[in-house]
Amino acid sequence: MEGTIWLCMDCQEEFYEPHDKCPDCGENMSPDAKVPAGAIYGVYQIRTTCQRCGQPMPLNGPLREVDCKACGNTSHFPPEQWKSLLEDLVEEYDEFGWSDSRGSTLMSGASTFKNTYGRQVPHCPDCHKVLPAFDIPVGDNRDLTCRKCGMLVPTSPAPEWLVEVLPSARQLYGAEREAGSAPTGSVEAEVSEAARPVVMQCPQCGGALKVTVESDRLVPCEYCNVDVYLPDDVWRRLHPVKTTDRWMIRFEGNPRRLRDEKTPEDEDTEGDDLSPGSTPARWLVPLLLAMAALAAGLFFLFFANNSR
């Protein structure tokens, strides 16, 4: 495990070998609080509003389509928007301490996003215990079990469309998976099975109305042909209000662009090559002016000698 960093979650110190107790503050160290070489861990909490009704809409993972729980409208978020939301953490990573975070507002297209992001190892969203993410190979699509409270936390590889615009993205923790990507027996699969149809009476004729999660807010009665507006309690039963949760992502390697790696010294000396065969632009103008002045002087001397 060469290059692995072990973290003390109390004093935030980093160590290159495991300890039962932190050498600095004396607190117990979690064996799961470790970061493999080349890994960058970040945490996000992102929300926006429905593009139709304006109600709050949590984005609890990189999803290209999200259904509004209030009006049922589907909002679309293209990959480039997600790149803009996630890349700031990667570029500013070295400015963060562990568990530090900062907020930003992004206006993109018809949407405004409130984004809180920071540097943090994967942790349980319920009890905040560090998750055993180190033991899960990148690319696994399964649930992690919190060692403290037993909560199941989904982990899955970064979707291919996200990797195309953000190549350093590797693995998600605690993020919602896109529809159809949840493995059998996972948290999402169990939740979707629990959303069973609801049967209610038509207030007009008393006929039975079968309502499912796919039903619109206005449901036609097949007996009397009246549109029935679903009451709030039935609608919330099928569409529970979502909260804005934190989710984490692992990046890998050094994802900064070459321009971000240049130091001020590099930029100041760039183009100062005076080796044979190279003529930097910053030296060309003074050189030409000097040559012109020399030529003018020689011409003046030649003219003065000939006029005697």
C-alpha cells in the first residue's frame, strides 16, 4: 500500500503508516480512514429548481434526468453542466483541508445550481462514520455497509458519459444511480419495489382507482370518465419528498490541466530561450530597433565624410 495516507478524523493530520491512536491528538483512528495513492475524494451537495414549477429539486448524484416530485416534470441536465458543477473541486483540491467545504452558485442555461463541495473521504450519510471504501475495487456496483449503524450506502462506477467530459472521475459513493443501473438487491431496487400501487375511490361514482408512481396528478376514472385530482397524502405516498443529501466521488491521477500546473516562475521565464536558432518575440523588437539605430549612425557618418 505504498503511497497510502491514513487520516485522523479528529485533528485532520495525515500519516504514511497506520496507527491505532493518532500520534498528534491521541484519539482513536479509524482503519477505514485512508486514501490510496493518486486518489482524490470529494463530497457534493447540489440543488436546483424544477424547470417547470420552480419547486426545489435535489441532485443527489450525477443524473441526466430528474423527475420533479411536485409536478412530475422531467428536467434534463447534460454532461457539460455536470462537468461545470464538479470540476471546481478538482482544480481547487489542494486548497482544502479534510472536511473543509465551500459553496458556489452556477447559472447554466435555464437553471441555477447551489453547490456545496469539499474534500472528504466517503462516509455514512446517517451516522457520519467513515465507510470501508478502500476495500471496494473501483468499478464495483454494489452497496457498502456502514460498520457503525449498518446503513447500506450505494457505490457504483462513474457513468461513461461523465468520464467522457471529466476523465479523472472513477467511483461514486452515496449517489443515486441512473434508472436501470441499480444491481438486484440494492437499496434502490428495494425502494422501487416498495412503491406499490395505491387504490382509492373516485369521489364522483365511488369506483376503484388504481394509482401508481407513473400516474399523473390527474387520473381519469374508467367508470364515470371524470378526471380525479390526487390528494396530497396519496401523491406524497407515491412520491416522497426528497431531501438534498451529500454524496461523494473519487477522482484519480492528477486531473489538473497543464495550464493549472504552471507556476508564476514558469510563466515569467516562458519564451526566454536564447539558444541558437531561437529568437523569442520579446527580444525581437529591441534588437530591430538597435540595428536600425546603428544603420542610421553609419549612414550619417558616411554622408558627413562625403560632404567635405
